[in-house]
Amino acid sequence: MIFDWLSSLIGNEIIAGIICACLPLFLFILPFALVAVLMERKVSAHMQDRLGPMRTGYHGIIQTIADILKLFQKEDIMSNEVDKPLFNIAPVLTFIGSYAAFAAIPFTSNFIGTKLDLGIVYILGVSSFGVVSILMAGWSSNNKYSLLGAMRSAAQLVSYEIPTFLVVVTLITVTGTTSLLNLSEMQTGHFWNWMILGGPGLNLTKFLLIPFMIVGAVIVFISTLAEVNRTPFDVPEADSELVAGYYTEYSGMKFAMFFLAEYANMFAVSAIVSALFFGGYQSPFGYLGNLLGVSWLVPFEQLFWFTLKGCLFVFVQMWLRWTLPRLRVDQLMTLCWKYLIPFAFANLLIVGLLVVL
Amino acid sequence: MIKQYFLNTWSGIWTVLVGMKITFKHLFTPSVTIQYPDVKVELPERSRNRLYVNMDDCIGCDQCARACPVSCIEIETVKSVPGDEVGKTSNGKKKALWVTKFNIDFAKCCCCQLCVFPCPTECIKMTSIYEFSEFERDNLLYNFATLTPAEVDEKKDSYAKLEAEKAAQKAAAAAEPKPVAAPAPEKPKEESSNN
Ligand code: SF4
Ligand code: SF4
């Protein structure tokens, strides 16, 4: 555990705690956001046969840094009619919501914010923080587009939490644990031990579980995609209808805050999907460190695999974004209530039966 | 009913996969972007951009200014006085006018090319320059005349003098119609040689 190590190094639990809390932000989220924003632009550009940013650095690789510098310099515009306290709190709260989720995400076997036994439940809990802050932002902006976006967002997030939770419950019935760390530990070894392929062990149940696990993975991917408001589920920010949805009125650093939260969220849900179904930080082929007998190499390998899997899912999210058009609000609800929830529910029942038998 | 439901689900998943396949293919197709300021597309042969006037050939006939639908060419000319060497056009004709002002306002020019056709010496023509934006609109007023203001004043003065002499001569001729052309021709010659 990184916290124990730090507190023994510094000798003060509070400072160690603070450092430990900041680590994922500075080591992970900020660099990730830098890379992800550029990746998003490059992926979108190449999918449309364009080139994307090309002029800042080689193939535009420092474009995001330039953008951030620009956002730093921008004036913080606030209209007279906004509800000032709420307006100022909302972006911070959005970021807190998405950052809090990182506390329970296992980056490697010994780098996890807190060894929470209820990890996945906690993550689902704090992710609904997003609804509150989005509603806050929409309401306090005093702008019809912002409010419309916020209302849509609330409806969407609340509905899509249900299929996510149903699939998570399915997993809990199979594995019997709610801690993401334990869950990842269980899927150690090789990729055939991943939950998507029925989990560890070698018996009939494992093979029977495979199709249901795949259905579960698809459902949880779709519903988490909807929870982070990405296209095709971006009705809350629908640029072509609502300007920018709930953050229409924001500018400068507050806008950047929403942006950072969005990318942090993208990675968080990708990490959750990979931790639930794709082995989390576990390598699919065993560890080089174990093979060579250098045990300190293992956590770094784990971090590598974790980042790789996360980025892969983030890439799939971007890929979907540039493939699918936005759903209408009623289609969004149809998808959730008429398709995802029944499927997730049937999945839960069948998996439960299989596990009991 | 139930069958339709599963068919819907299946077609939903399938069409998304088809779409993803298409976008994935496009991820690797070479992009069509032209890196504009670095790479420029060759312009079509008869593209119309900024005008250029070759003042060596311009005879100051004002045809172009009259053809222009938006009146953005402004020409002023002064007749040369006898003895002045205005120069020759490239096809060997002698020029008779000093072009003291030749302004084209590219802020107004609509690039219609109508001024190019009437030019008798083909000295006003289209170039392939199209990047000439300016921050001040006044900077778009291009001056093609080659004479300096001092020279312009000089030409104007000499022409005015010539005119004045002619007028004086005429007046003199009108005043005394009988001694027809005896003393008159001597005077202007002296004056013009002074210039
Ligand atoms: S191109 Fe057309 S608008 Fe421009 S100067 Fe010639 S006649 Fe006038
Ligand atoms: S038509 Fe040609 S020669 Fe005549 S004034 Fe214009 S540019 Fe000069």
C-alpha cells in the first residue's frame, strides 16, 4: 500500500494522506487529460479523413498545453443574473465527484487510494454526485439551454444508473466481493481468468457464464457511457441543440474544470469496466517481473496494463462518439428502460441461477 | 412481438458494429487535408485574383477604369508637352500621357476581370496572388503610378504652362486677327525649351 509506505517514510499520517490523495491527480488524471484531449481530436480527425491539430509541435502534440495556457488566461465571465454561490461551486463539485471515484480504483495491486471493501458500490454512489453538480450548474446559470441540459442530464443519469447497478450486482453474485481490489486480484493469471470469460477456476459454470458475462459487459459499457454524457448519449450537452448544455455559461478555468471532470470520468468508467470484466490491472499474459524474479517490476507492469486497458476503452468511447449520431431523448429512455434494464435483469436472474446450481 | 423485440436488439447491435467498422476503416485512410500555408493548391489557369498593372506599357487611356463595374480604378493623366520623353510601350508605340495617378482599391474590386479585356496594351492583368489581406482597409488601396509626387507636380506645372501659353496665344490671335501667325510661333518654343 502506497499510503503505509509514505507514512512510514514521512512519519506523519496526515501529510502522507494528502500526498496520497494528490498522487492520482498529478500522476494520472492531468497527464491523462492532456493525452486524451489530443487523442480525441486526433481520433476524430482521422476518422473524418482530416489531420486534426498539426501546427503546435510535431503533429500538434503540444496543442493541449497551448489550450490550457489559453484557458488560464481567459477572463472569468459571469453574467449578472447567475446564482453566484451555486454557479461557482458546481464545477468544483463536478470535479470532486469524478475525482472521488478514483479513490477506490485500483491502479496496481499496491496503489489504491483506499482499500474499501465496498469499492464498487462507493464508486456508483459518488458518480451520482455528477447529477447534483450538473443540476446546480444548469439551474444557477439562469439560462434556458443550461437548464434544459441539466434536466435531461438528471433524467439520463438517474435512469442509466439502474442497468449499471444490475450488472454490478450480477458480478457480485458471481464473485462474492464488492471490493475492486479483491475483484482484480481474483482475475489474476491469464486472460482466461477474466470475468468476461467466466472468471477464475475451470468448471462447467465458467463456460456457461461466458455469454452472460459478455452481455453484462456490453450493458455496463453502454450505461457507463451514458453516465459520462458522451455521444451518442450526449443529450445534456448536445452542442447542436443546446449550445453546450449545462456549461453554456461557463468560461475560462471553470469551463476547464468541467472538461477535466469529463475526461477524468471517461477514464474512471473505463477503469471500472476493465476492473469488472477485463482483469483490472492484471496482465493478460503473466508478469515479466515474476518471470525474471524482480518483484518491484510487477506494480509497474500492472500500472502499464491498467493504463492500456483504460485507454483502450476510452478509445472505444471516442470511436463510438464519431460513429453514432446523438439519440433523441425518447430513444435514450427507450434504450435504457426497454432494452438495457430488461436484459440486465434477465442476465442477473440467469447468472444467479447458474451460480446457485 | 417478442420476436420483434429481439430482432430490434440484434439490429441495434449489428448496425452499431457496421458503423464502427466504417469509421475504423476511415481511421487509416489517408487524410484529404491540404496543409494550406505550407502546401498550396495550384490555381486553375484562368483564376482571377489580384490585378497587376505594368506601368511601362500603360498608355493611360482610362479604358479599364470605365469598364470597372464598381469604379475602383482611379486614373489621372497629364498630357506630355512637346519635347517630353514619356517612353514607349513594349510594342513600340509612343506614349503621349503621363499617368500621374493609378489607384486600384482592392477593397472594392470584385475580381470580375472586366477591366482586363478593354486594355489596348494588355498591361492590366490578373496575377495568381490571393493572400493580400490587411488589417487596415486603406492598405488595400494600391498605387501603381510610377511617378513621385514631385514629378507629378512638375508634369502638371509644365502642362499648365503649356495650356496657359496656348490660351494666351489664342487670346492674342483673337485680339489681332490680321497679323496672323507671324510673331506667335516663336514664343512657345522659347518657353518650352526653358522647361
Ligand atoms: S476586376 Fe472588375 S472590379 Fe476589379 S478593377 Fe477590374 S473591373 Fe474593377
Ligand atoms: S486600359 Fe490598360 S492602358 Fe488603358 S489605362 Fe487601363 S491599364 Fe492603362
